[in-house]
Amino acid sequence: MNPQFAEAYSNRGAISQRKGNIEASLQDLTKAISLTTKNGFYYFNRAIVYFQKGNFAAANADFTKAIEFYPLWKTVYLRRAEVYKKLNQNKLAEADLRKAKEVEKENFSPFGDGILLYLYEFEQN
């Protein structure tokens, strides 16, 4: 593996994550980010791993960074909303859910993404 090829680290990190090797995944994704800070997918993928690990503050930071690259990607808002919910920051979670709905109105699938359920839960609280 070329030690300067960020995509190789990202791919290996994804494989490690799927195999349940969270620490190896974090190491590889962090290495990929260190080689190129200009890829929002690397931040998104690392945020997912942080979320799996229960490190919600780090997941939030990486999802937020991914949004800087892809402000019209609804999935990153949905995932960050999950983080906010875990952190009991329900108003921020609701804002991200609404943003997800806003940025992709034409392709928005409330049933596929569970948005209506989330919004219902927030309205009940």
C-alpha cells in the first residue's frame, strides 16, 4: 500500500469498520484525513465509526466537517441529528431533520429515512 495514498487508507478503514475492528478503522480513516483534508467523505465515514464507538462529540465534529464539504447532502444531516439526539440536544436534532428535508425536497423519502418518525417523536416531547 502506498503510504501517501489516502484512498487506500479510507478503503481499508471501511473494511475494518465492516469487520467490527473499530480501532483499526479509526486509525486508517484518521490517516486518510491527515493525507488530504479535502475529502468530506472521509470525515463522514470516520463520524460513523465514532458514533458506533459512542464518542458522540467526535462524531458531531466530523459530521459538521462533512457538512462544510457537502451542505446539500441530506444523509449527513440525518446522521448528525442522531448524534444530537444521543446528546439530548433535541432542538438541534430537530433543526437537522428539518434541514435534511429542506435540502433534498425532490428526492426526500420520509419513510425511507425515518424523518416522520423523528419529527413525531420531537413533537411529542
